[in-house]
Amino acid sequence: MVKVLKPYREKIDQLDNEIVDLLVQREKIIREVADVKYDHNIDPVLLDRVAEVRERCVARAQDQGSDGNYVRETYKKLIDLSCALEEEIIALKSCKKAS
């Protein structure tokens, strides 16, 4: 390992730990939301909300000096995974109910 990179790698590792902790919290909430959507017969993917979340996060990044593309692409993937998880949970609940 190049010694000059060590302090940067340590900072990135710390940020990665924080990001993972936040992603775990986000996943727990997504699972709760999927349950609520199932109970109230709400579509798992609400396109207006998807766009709202993505653009809000891009704007926040831009306010902090980012060009926004990094956050846009990151959130695109994060939201896709989140929607897929909601769809999976709702589908499983629907199958169990039908059984």
C-alpha cells in the first residue's frame, strides 16, 4: 500500500462504515413501507416519489458543490434496488395470502 494514500483510505473506510449503517437503516424502513403498501393496496413503485427523492438528493449534492451526476447515478441504483425489494416483499405477501 502506498503510504501517502493511507490517511485518505482511512477517511474513506470511515465514510463507508457510516454509509453501510445508514443503508441498513434505510432498508429497515423500506421493509416497513412495503408492509404498509401491501396493507393499503398501494403500488410498490410510485414514479413521482422516485423522481422526487432522486432530484432532492441531486439538488442537495449540488448545493454542496457536486455536479450532481455522481449522486444522481448512485441514487438511481439505490432507488432501483429499493423498489425491487418492495416489489419482492409485496409479491411474497401476496403469494402467502393466496395460499
